[in-house]
Amino acid sequence: MTATDTALVLDETRWSIVERRASMTAAERLAADVRYGLAQQPPTLPARWFYDEKGSVLFDEITRLPEYYPTRRETEILKARAADIVATTGATTLIELGSGTSEKTRILLRAFTARGPLLFAPMDVSVEVLADAAGTVAATYPGITVQATVADFDESLAPLAGDPGARLIAFLGGTIGNLDPEGRDEFFTKLRDAMAPGDHLLIGADLRKDPARLVAAYDDSAGVTAAFNRNLIEVLRRELQAEGLDPADFVHVARWNAEASRIEMWLRAATDVHARFPTLDLEWELAAGEEMLTEISTKFDLPGLHQVPVELGVEDGLVGVVEVAQGPLAGEAAGELRQLLRQLNMSRQQLAQLHKCPNHKDADLHSSLTI
Ligand SMILES: C[S@@+](CC[C@H](N)C(=O)[O-])C[C@H]1O[C@@H](n2cnc3c(N)ncnc32)[C@H](O)[C@@H]1O
């Protein structure tokens, strides 16, 4: 806990939760995002506003849907590679950004505790889910102390919990894909400023694949993703005491944008919407058929993912890259990866590790890198 954090719960059961002071309060940030985002053409809002208590529960339901393959794949990958991740990083602190329920993370937590005590520092904007996850993890794993932080990763990430040089920072669930290139750039700049030499980064990112499969994952037959998307309207209505806003007036749309290599979620007005935000002295109109962009989920290719160290600005200081999960690489992708690893002076042994990875037909991928 630093001088800028506010304690929410500090008890003696090995878990605590604090709220990090930010440049603006959540209410001020929402007001700023709404003023700016609704004035855009097309209107758009950042994904963080999905995750009130109801939105977090709906997201959790999404992760169990038959169409939503990313969580199952990431779980498989983590199970297959958890021991390697522990050995490669030697971390004594696991920091998780945008941690949500931290359900998959427990695979890593189990592997770390088999080795020794661990500090687990999850971070999320959603206080209810974070508190629940922190309490459950502390109760389940006697070797883990949990320091949870309610914080926005669009703010400064420093100071990171734990001992500099012995930390693993995990960013799972494809959340990196929710940031546009400019947002990724800012995020990696903050991350680089917060990380120390010897810290490791583990990113869960999804790769491009058949658009029909992608669209199905974001437009499930049970309508859970539609409810998740429409809940954004309820958050605006409730938090800003808005008039003329009703989730039922919006239709969920999921679309593949090939040019930007991303799934986009939109809310289309089913009727003329005329909303008033008295607390902001703002009015907003969306004609029937017009749309608001509510989420992007970028799907990467290997060269795109290998831009990550470059985006982090650590290409010179990079001492190793280990692909912790990748189906057997073929053709062009394998060539590109080998070339990248050669540039990074990877040892033969590390190169060989690549080929021991289990086969994932979706070629979902995680990269771990050390700065
Ligand atoms: C796609 S979910 C992933 C959750 C979890 N990591 C997983 O792998 O299932 C994104 C998570 O990031 C959190 N989140 C979204 N925007 C955030 C922000 N700006 N700062 C911190 N957390 C954020 C959400 O509350 C949510 O828990």
C-alpha cells in the first residue's frame, strides 16, 4: 500500500484490497468518457464501463458459453505451461492486470505455490469481483498473500507490488485486444515505466481465425453477450441519472472488421433515441438504425504479437522470449519466429522448447518476455 492508496479492507486473513488514487474519480472519468465518446462519429465508449457488478457476472457467464473458445483455450495453454512459467520467471510476486475472477489464474497460483510462498496482486476496476476473487484465493491457498488493488490500467501502473525483478505481470483473457493501437502504445509505455529488469510479462492474446467462428464467439445463441453489451446502457442510465435511455431500445451487433483485424461490438438503435444527461447538461441523439461502437477485440498474427516488445520499447534490453504456448509452427510463421528468436540471441535449448508445445488447433498464443 502506498500513500496514494485508500484501504477498503485490511484484515488478518492474508488478503487486503485498496483503491488506488487516480487522476480523476470514477464519476469524473465516466463523465469525461461520455462527453468525449458520444460526440465522436460513430459514437464510442471505452470497454471499462461494461464491468459493473452485473456486467462482470455476465462476462463470467460468457467465458463458459460453448461459442466462446478463448477461455477454454487459454485454460488449456496455462495448464500445459504453468510449470514452465514458474521455472522461467522464478517470480515471487504475480501481478494480474484486469484480473476479473482470476479463475484461470488459479492454474498459475497452484504451480507457484508448489514451489513456495507467493504474493498475488490482482488489479481491476470492478471492486465486487476483485474482493470476491481476493478472499477466495487467500482462503484456498495458504501459501499466498493477496494484495488486491482497485485501479484503472489507463492510469499509471507504478508502483507495482512485490520485489522489483522477481515479478510476473499477467495480462490474460485477450484484454490487450480491447485496446486500439494508440491505447496499446500508451499501455506499454506505462508498463515499461513500471516494470524493472528481471520482471516478466505474460500476455494472453487471440490470433486471427475464421470470421464466422469469431462472430459466433461474440454473438452467442443464448444472448448472453447481447445482454452484456446492452448492460452498458443501463450503467449510463443509472450512474448519470440519464433520461430517455433504455437498454431494450438497442440491438447487439457483432461484426468482423477485416481491415483492422478485429471483432467489433456495436449497439444499434432500434428506435430514435433522445437521451438527456442532466448531471452533464448534455443531450444525445441516435437515430433508428445508427450505431455506437462499444468494444473492439483485436485478433493478432504472429508478426503483430512480436511487435509487443518493440511497442514496449525494450528490444535492446530484451534478454529472452519464450513462447509459452503455441501449436507446432509451420511455414512462414515458423520462419518469422525463428528469425525473431535469432535476433534475440535465443539459445538452442530455448528454441527447442518451442517444439515441445502442445498442439492447439487455434494456435492461440501467449508470449512471455523479460525486460
Ligand atoms: C476481458 S475481461 C478478462 C478478465 C480475466 N482476466 C479473464 O482472463 O477472464 C477484462 C477485465 O479487465 C477489467 N478491465 C477493463 N477495463 C479496465 C481498466 N481500464 N482498468 C482495469 N481493469 C479493467 C474488467 O473489469 C475485466 O475484469
